[in-house]
Amino acid sequence: QKTAGQCGNGIVESGSLGNGVSYSETCDGGSCCDNCQLLQNTCNGHGTCVSATECNCAAGYSGSQCQYSDAVTCNSRGTVNENGTCSCTADSLGNWQQLAHVASTNINLAGSHYANGYGTPGSGNVWIKPCGTFSNLGSGSVVHIRVTMGSVIDIFYPSGSNSLCDMLQDDTKHIWYNPSSFSFVTPSYHGSLLGGSTNYYPSSVDGRRYLSFWGGSSYRGCCHARSSLFNAPVDTAAWNQDFDIYVRTVQDWTGPQCQYSSSATCGSKGKAQADGTCRDCYPGLYGPQCQNQCNCVLANSESIVCSASGACTCKSGYSGRRCECSTGQYHTGSTCTACHTTCMTCSGPSSNECTSCIAGYALDGTRCVLSATAVTSTAGGVTTGNTATISGRTLQVTKRTSTSWLRVEYNDNFRSLTSTSTSACNWEVLFNGASCPSGRVSGTRYSTSSQNWRRPGTIVGYCRGLSAGTVTLTVRVSQYSGYGCESETGWNGKAFTLEAVEMEPDNPSTTGSFTQALGPGGLYAKLGTGTVSGSNRAATGRTVTFTKKRSDTVMRFLYYDNMRASGTVNSCSWEIQIDGSTCSSNELRTTVYQEPSDNPLHFRTFVGYCSAVSAGSHTAQVYVKNTPGVSSASCYTGWPGIDSYVLEAREVSLNDEPVRYASGFEQEDNRNSGEITGRVVSITKNSTATALRFVYSDNLAAEASSGQHACKWTILIDGQPCQSSDIASQQYHSSAQYNRKGTTLVGYCTNVPTGPHSITVSVSAVSGYSCDARTGWKQTWTLEVSEVALL
């Protein structure tokens, strides 16, 4: 636009106004220059020229030259902005239009059912007849459907092109809608029966409250659940009334040019986004345009909903993209393939591809290692007395389920002494201050007045019937009825170990036995009480049947019981035989030798391995016999009434599990100091977050011709004791004794660095005492080390 004084009378003025706009006109005196007219293309015909660079655009247009329009740029679905972007019209809801009125005479109540509380619905259905008269809703329609029956209102979307009848009857063909003005609930009951309602049926009708349901993969039609008077007869009158079906349209647009909609972009199956993708897909659908079906296996899944990648949420015990695989499997293409035996779920077959672990194991990165809640400590020192809670022996366990069992081991130094003729002290592990509800986890030591011995021992037991949550383990000592007891627990700084492992039984209802799939095969345990007198016979009840699944594994056995040898020459042996025969790779035998005047009956634990067991079903049995090479003795097994025995068989894969062991038979070593011959195990520790667990089972004796004597057997790691806690067995005798007894040491070391390590056992005198040691007399020895995650 030119200003006055720039134009002359009759002079043609021409030039450019910029932005491609030119002018050319003849002025009639100076006044004409105040109203120069632009060419027709100025403002693209959609506005008035304001300056060489500015237009005043008409409604529906925008931009410096009015080059953008609501109709073209935004597809008539929004308002165009100055920069050419669009502000799309907000979602709009049409008015409700009545689609159908269903009279009560067209409702079929024959065989009607309802959800009784949260129990199983009855058979039959409540549905409209004739169903097929309703029309198709139309492909790609974005609509809301409302069903009104009295004060009960349900609103939902169809999931595609379905007849109204199909949509109402099948929960995979609709989604419940919950506008802010309503208060919906969408419970998921049995058989994927889904429902939703704005309001409960008014209690003023008959004092009850109702909730309506439409659809369901197992039960078609509608039913209702009572929240009170659940056992009342089916109230058909509550549904024997007319209802109406309404429909309304829904429009939503988004994107830079408002080119995306839930209808066109998402097929009415989700909410369109500005980038052309969809979110909030209907339950059972996923993908950028909600185009894929989740296809979750409903019986194994928490719901029909899956993640944005199509992964379903599986119930406990199931895995796979669609929850189609059971525990211990993963999905490969169209099949379920076995995970590594330590994995509950996994991404592949190896031991380093676990995503969760079976009971008794914990995830360490992507591998599963043995797990336990345990403490090895010198806390609490020594506790004396005939009835006392043992100081420092406390462990808290977080129990995940109510059906699981706790497997417990407790290792310490024990003494049972009395000023009278006999003594019997009982040490019991308590659970939240009480005995185990399924039977005591305890061990008894009976001694005569002359037996002032301090000896190590390990109590083993299983406890079932404990609730989920925090369980506190403590230890209490008491005198056995009819006997004296001057107990002493702990001695000379020896560390105790208190350990609990949560185990999930294959059959939670069992009582006298325990079986759990564990590692490559399983853990099998027989539990019981009762005594056995005599030798050269099977120990009644001490039998466990197991199935070995693989030929490349070994069997680990544990036997816990009370054992005694008495007589002129007192030596008895307890052997674990397999299918009635001695293990051909390594005899599994523990031995007790006593002086002729002694008559102790002590709890003892034995651990051994057999590598010569074939795959298949087998039976392990304890046999009591006179020790070979020693004259006959009076053998006694068990303690009457209170202590339970345990016989375990467990399949172990040395290739797949972080467990290593060494074992031998009758490898006697009589040195008084230094490392014991043969007791050597090598292991490579893989994680900084784990601990090393040690088990050392052997025949140990501290002997001397006179005076007090005490010997100590210590676990060494690369030639040094454990830095976190000294792991050792100590024996003390107050006078000349020649007593050789099988015993088992258990302990944890928590500060061992990663890498290879050599584990050995050394013997030495306890400070201030003499020591004449004897190790490995007529018995199987086992040194075991495993990498364990402490919970």
C-alpha cells in the first residue's frame, strides 16, 4: 500500500509489495495513493490487504496470506492456526437415540442363573428372545451402547462390526465404558464372566443390592449377583421387567491436520493419537492401530488384556507370550520348550536365561542360585540352664505363601550334663515363640553323669502350617521329662548357624513326607517319629522313594536321627542303601563308637553323595548294623515321643548348579594339626551378591589318655578361615575318652570374592587344651560347598 505524495496525477505506478504480490495502477492525483488496490491474488482471495506482508483473513482461514483453511488444512475437523497447524475439535458425543425397547414378555428367564457371592454361577442364562432381530451396528462405527433396566444402567463400546445381540452376549466383542458421571465396577469372576454397572439395583426394592452382567465367555446373556442374602432363591422378578437399548455416536479427531480418528485410524478399537498410533486398545487387542489380538489363554491369564507388545499377564505357574506355557517352559514359535531346571520362567533354555526361580532358589542376575534365610554368627555367646531361650539364636523369615513349608537346619555346640545319674536335654526351634504346628523341630541329647562332653551337632526339620508373613525363629532348651538337665549351648566362640528355606510342596496336604520339584529332578523327604532297637536290620520308617530324572546327575542324601551304640564294645553304623544295596560309588555310612561304660543317645546328621544311581524310580532305606571289624553292640535309633527323623534324597546337577563336593569312605587321618587328607573342593564363585554355604560331614574324635582335651576342625578358604565368621566343629572331653562319632557342620561365609577358590579342612587344638584328633574312622566323609543367595 502506497502513501500520499508517492503518486503523481496520471502516472502509472507499479512495483512489488513482497511475498510475490505486485501492483500496477494509474493514480488520479495524490489522493488516490491512499487507496491503492492490490491485484486479485492478494490474500489469496480470503482476506483484506493490511500491508505488504499482512492480511486480515476471513473466518476459517489463517496464515500471512490466508493460505491455510479449516476445511482443507484441518479437513473441517478443527481450527487452523497461523503456522498451519490445527487445533482439532474436542471429542463430541451425540444424543442418545433409542434403538430398541424389550418388553418383559420377550425376556427368557428359563434356567436363569446368578453369581452366588463369588461362587460358581448356576447353569442357564437370562437373555432376550428372539435375539437375532437386532440389526448390524455398522463397520467402523464409534458408538456407545446403553442398556437401561430400571435403575441399572450399563454402557459399553462394540469392538467391531457385530450385531447388537452378539455384542451383548460375548465379552470379547465389547468394552465397558466408565464416564465420570457414573460409578462403574468391572469385576472378573469365573469363566471370564465380566460385568459393569453404573449403580447397584436400588436396595429400596427389597432390601437387596444387585449388579448386572452382560456377556461372558462361559455364560451368555445377563445375570445378576446379590451382595447380601447370597443363598436366597434366584430372584427372577428383579429381571422380569422391560429394558431399553440406546445408541449414540462418538467423534474424535487428532493429528497435525486432524486426519486421525479412533474410527478411521484405530478401527473403533482404541483411542487415536496425534502421531497416528492408538492407545487404550479394547481389552484383548494391541498394536499401533489396535489391529492385533492378544489371544491370552484365559484359564492361565489374569485377564484378556495384554501389554503394548502383546504380552499377557500370567497367573502364577504359567508363562509365555499368551500364558500358554506352564511352569518351567518358555514359548518358542508355536511350541513350549523346557526352561533350565532351576528356572520357574525363562527366556531361553540355559541356566543364564532365567526370569524367575523355583522355590528354594533366588534370581542372581539371569541365573537361579540356591537361596536361604540364614545367619552364621557368634552372637549370644554361651547359654546355660535346664530351661532357657538360647541367646542370639534368632532368625526372621518372610514367608511368601501359607501352603509352603520351612526347612530348618540349626548347627551349634551342645552339652547335656547332670549331677544325678542321667541327663536328657532337648533343643527345639520355635516359630513365633511356639512349637511347629505340624510337629516339633528338635533334638535330644541323653548322657550319663560321667559324660561332660561339648560336641557339635545339627538339627534338621520341616515345618508346615505356618501363615504367610514374618516368622521369627528362636531356639529353646528344656529338660526331657523324668531326667535332669544342665545344658550348655555354644562354647569357646564357636559360631552357630540357623537356616530356613521356604519350600513349596508338590502336594500341600501331605504330612509324613515332602516332595518338591527342585533343580534337575526333585527333593524327596520322609519325616516321622519312632524308635528302632537292634542291629543288622532296616530302620523302620526310614524309607524314601524318589524318581531320578536324568542320568548325568548325582544323588545327595541327608539323614537326621537319634543314634546310640552301647555294650562291651560299642560301635554301630547306619547305612543308606539304595534299592536294598550299598551305593557302588561311595558307601553311605555314618558310625558311632563309644567307650564300654558310656551310654549316650544323641541326635546326629549325616550327608553323602552317590553318583551310581541310574535314572528312574528308586527307594532309599536306612539300615542299622554292627560296624565291620568291631564286635557286636547294642544299637538304638530314634528318641521316643518328641524328635522327628528326616531322610532326604535330592537330585543334583553339577553341570547346572553352583554346587561342588568331594567325598570318600574310610579315609582316616590321625594328625593333630594341619589340613586333613582328601578334604578338598574347588569352586568358582560367580557373584559378589552371594554367600558360600559349607557342609562338612565326617567322623570326628578328640581323644587323650588323660586330662581335658579339645580339638577343632575348621573350614579354610584358600588356606584361611572365613573372615565373616569362623566356621568350625569343636569337641571337648573332660577326661580320657575314646569316642568316635559322625557329625555334620553347616556354616555360611558372606565376604568371599568372586573367582576360583580352594576349600579345605584343618584340625588343631583348641587354645589351652591338648588334642589327640582322629578323623574319618570307618565312615563316609563329605565336604560340600555351594553358592547361595541369602534372602
